[in-house]
Amino acid sequence: MADKISEAAAQSKGGTASTSKGRVQQESLRSSRYWEIDCLRGLSIVAMVIYHEIWNLSFFGLVDWYIPGPGFQAAARSIGTSFLTIVGISLYISFHRRQLAGQDPRRRLALRGLKLLLWAAVVTSVTVFFLDNPVYFGILHLISAASLLSIPVLPSPKIAGILGLLILVCDFAAPPLNAASPWLLPLGVARVRYAMADYYPLVPWLGVVYIGIYVGSLAYPLAARRAGVRMQPDSYAVSTLVALGRRSLVIYLAHQPILLALTLLIREAIK
């Protein structure tokens, strides 16, 4: 009887130790973020917010700027490219960190991709009710899909880079298919009959994420920072960008309702 009690106690202790170890690993993964990645993501977030406010001002007739023009579209594509490249780098780092910690990175990334897909569905639902140009496959939809579609290639970043380059080349060289089915909107080959407030199809933008994975493998081989990267500067601007970069999902979900409310207030104030 005493032996059984001792065995049960040992198993309980072992289970507690295993749980504690798992918690320590989780805290370690959370606390070892690279400040420069968060800073660049924060910079992209600021650029996105500024662009969306310019779009709002134009939409409500407060400025006479042609948003579909080449200048603004080039700016939008630059912001999207920078943000999605960082997504690819972050996917690479997260995958290999968890793998080195003895965890299952595929399961974690799949769960995160599904979580983002739920938030993307919320964005679609809200915009369908409140906008004439709803978001059916915006940047959040893309990131959720890319998180899932990146799982097979994350162990082989060179393959990810080659596939990413092929996707970009196909988008540039292949003629538009103009398939009429709306179910093909995520691929980027459907005929779009109206302007969407946010549209990031898999072709070409999944290619940008894949190239980001390859860039991540060069800059952070096996999720390790290369020598020579300095510590985070003691700067309010940098600290602010880092903080914004660590809250990118919350900012993305909340910024446009806040900006729309502020824009409407401005319109009422200048009437």
C-alpha cells in the first residue's frame, strides 16, 4: 500500500514538474521576442493606419485625392509587402523556436491560423453590413491562410523561397484568367465586379510570405539572431514602435472603426 502511495506521489510530482517545465518554455518563448522584428512590424502598422486614414478622408470627400492612382497604389503595395515579409520571417522564427524547445510547431501554427481565420470572418461579417465594398479576402484572411499553407514548407525555407518567387513570376507573366466564380476570389483569379476595401489574394501575396520565410532563414538561422545585432536602443520612438508591433492584431481590428469615427467628427466639425 505504501509503495503504491509513493508511486502515485512520484507520478504526481513528475506531472507537476512537466507542467512547470512547459510553462517555463512558454514564458521563455514569449519573452525572447526580437525587438527589431516588432519595431519593423510597428512601423508597417503606423504606415497602414496613415494610409487608411487618407482613404477615409478621400471616401468622405474631405480631400480631393485620387486613391486608385498609381502613387497611392504603390504606397499600399509597399506597406503590404513589408508587413507580409515580416509575417514570413516571424513564421520561420516561431516554427524553429518551438521545434528546438521540443514542442509541436505545426499544431501551434495551425491553431493560430484558425484563430486568425475566425477574426477574418468577423471582419467580413461587419463590413458586409456596414460597407458598400465589403472585405471578402483582406490581409487578415491572407495571413490566416498563409499561416496554414506555410506549415509544409517551413522546415525547408529554400523551397519556400523558390515557391514564393514562382508565385510572383506567375502573377507577373500569366494573363488574367478572369474566372467568374466568387469562390476563386482568394486565389486572385476571379472577376471582381466592385472595389473591395481590402483585397490581398493568395496570388501574388502568398509568394511574399514565402519569400519572407526564406529571408528569415538567412537573417535568423534556426531562429537564432546573427552576431552584431545591437540591443534595443533607449529611445521612446523605438519603444513605441515595438509596443505597437507586439499588438498588431488588436490594432488592425480596432483602428479602422476608431478612424472612421474621428473622420466623421472632422466632417461634422467643418460643415
